[in-house]
Amino acid sequence: MDIYDELGVRKVINGLATVTTLGGSIMPPEVVAAMAEAAKHFVDIDDLQRKVGERIAEWTQNEAAYICCGAAAGLALTTAACITGKDSEKMSRLPYTDGMKNEVILHKYGRTGFDFAMKQAGGKLVEIGTESGTSPEDMENAINEKTAAICYFYKSNTMERQLPLEKGIEIAKKHGVPMIVDAAAQIPPVDSLWRFNHMGADLVIFSGGKGLRGPQSSGLILGKKDLVEACMLNACPRALIGRPMKVGKEEIIGLMTAVRLYIDLDHEKLMQSYEDQVKYATETLAKIPHVSTRRDFPSEAGQPMPRAEIIFDEDALGITRNEILTQLREGEPAISLAGAGAKSVYINPQTLEDGQNEIIVERIKQIIGAG
């Protein structure tokens, strides 16, 4: 019995992705231990943030770093920073931004619901381009005296219809406008932690609880020192726009530990482990009549890692893909996978613990009558 059994909450084998609805990722023991150690003492939160930020900035080749309470909070705080700078009077007025630079330019293609966080900070969102593409002129024409920032929601598999980030940064610098890059799920690869900064982005946001495997309620802002300081000044413990976005000393230490562990990983070995799991799933399930498989690449977030796609001949098997997903979710153990197209599922190795890949394969075989 553990706490979830006691509460009657079902534990789930997550073969879907590092999604918030399933708790992000599983923290390594070193991160859990660091958080437990951090919980034993009182500290000055601002001092802790500065010291941790300096350390992470050095590790990631950035000017500055700040730990927030998730990537969406990072969007709110970076928007606030670009609107107010370090002007305390402007900070006190958020989210009411009339008379300030408050427009944030973003692409129509690739927009996500997470941009609501930018509106929470008082940002007025300005779309450029169409679902078919964006031109340099679209961005140039949208910039005016009210432009506070340009934001890219970066996913490598959706960038083909957006103005290339390099060109966007060039235009932003030409007009003196800060560039925000939301790269929440762009870990892996590890070089995302410095690549966008080297390209010239001013602020880059990552989720702490996805590929970094830190606390789910944490996020990481990297970038230019003045703007990162403005994020911090808009944030808790001050009674300003970021006050509800509190990040505790435990999450700060936990994410710092997670970043160091992630940078130090043998990334080739990690990727090979994903390839091995995908190979096992595709080769094993491909032996079953009316089932075909393939290696899918990249992941749903455009990360450079594989997934196994399992394709079902529904008519021949006498069961639909959706019924298979339902039985996986409602079975024992509960298993969550992503649907793919109309008749397929994905098995994502990124979030699987040892032995769970085999459990998923066996459950699929049982459900379709092959096990």
C-alpha cells in the first residue's frame, strides 16, 4: 500500500508523453532527496533564487536564469517583464496596461491555448501570417510603438510554416524588440538549454517537469540579465502579477538538481534506450496478424526521439482503436497511450519505467486476443 492506494487513486503507466494531466515525469531519486533536504530549513527566497539562477546560468551558457512555477507562469512573467522592465510603477498596474507597450506578436500557425498566460499579464496578442505561412513583411508590418515583445511557440515539427526563428530574431533586434521563445517541451535535446540563447533570443522558457524531470510545478526562464531580473521583480514573494505563481524553496532546489543531472546524462545512451524500447514494441507486435508497426520520429512535441506506432486492422480484429485505448485505460494496470491517426496508437518510451514497455505490449496482445 502507498499513498495513492490509500486514497483510491489509480496509478497509471504513462506511455503517452510528459503531459501535465498525468503529472509530467517521474523525478529521479536525487531530485526527491534534494527537495527533502531543502524542506528542512528557512531561507531568504530572493537570495536562493539569485544563487540558484547564477549557477544554472553558468551551466547553460546564459546571462541569467530564474525558476518559476511552470512554463505557463514563465509566459506570464516574461510578458510582464517585457511590458514593465524594472519600472515599479508599471509593475503595480498589471494586468492593466493601457498607455504602455503591451502588444505581443505571435504566429497564427502554431498558436496554443497557453498564450492565455500572456493575456493574464496584460499582453495584447497580435497575430501575424496565416495557417499557410508568414513572411518577413508580416512581422515587420506588425511592429509599432506599442510592441512589447515577439513570441515563438517553438516545436521543431511546426516551424516550417512560421518565419524562421533566426529571421525573427534578426527583425526583433533591428527594432529593439525582445524575443521570447516558449520551448517548454524542447528537452531533449540538451543543447536547447543554450541553443536559443546563442541564436540571440532574449528570454527562453522550459517546463521543469517534462524532459528535465524536475518538479512538475516548476519552470525555467533563461536569458538576458535585465529581463530575467524584471521577471523576478514581477514574481512572488512580491504582491504583484506573479504573486499567485509561487515557487517554493523545495522546487527551486529540486529543479536546480534536475538541470545538473540532465546536463550530465549520457544522452547517447538515453536515446539508445528509447530506440531499444521502440524496436521491442514494433518487432513484437508486428508478428501478430492484422497488426502492423513502424518507428515514428520525431515525437509529438518535435523532440528528436522515437515512438512506436501500432496500427490495427479494426475490421479483421473485431475491435476499434478507441476500444483498445479504453480497455488499456480501464484495465489493471491502467495504461495511457496516445491515439495516432484513425487506427493507430503511439507508445512513447520517454515516460516509461523499467519493465513497463513489456507490460504495455502484453496488454495490447491480450486485448486483441493474441496473448
